[in-house]
Amino acid sequence: MSLAAVIGESARTAGFALAGALVFPAEDADEARAAWSSLPAEVAVLVLTPRAAAWLGTVPKARRDVLLVLMPP
């Protein structure tokens, strides 16, 4: 079964857990990279906050089996 996940600041991502998404709080670049590294293979949709996207840079593009969604600022 496919999963949805969210990486980013706690204040912006906590509510996604109510919808059943896996939430990976990240308050800095190291936490964002650790979250990215720990994503299960079943993740098909990944939502990133703008800061998380900046912290991860081009790393998420390396995984082509995941639909990336960027939250608006």
C-alpha cells in the first residue's frame, strides 16, 4: 500500500498526521536529511515545506518513484 509523508517544521506539518500521513518533523537541515533517509519505500507522495525543500536541495529528485508536493510559503 502506498503512503503519504510530510517533512518540515512541526508547526506546519503536525496536522497532516490527522489525515494519516507519516510526519517527519524537521527544524533544520540535518533533521530534514535524516527524515529523508528514513522514508519507507512505500512512500508515494512526499509533501515538503519550503524550508525542508531548501534544506534537501536536489536530493528528493533522485527518487523518481515519489510525487513531490511543495507547500506554499
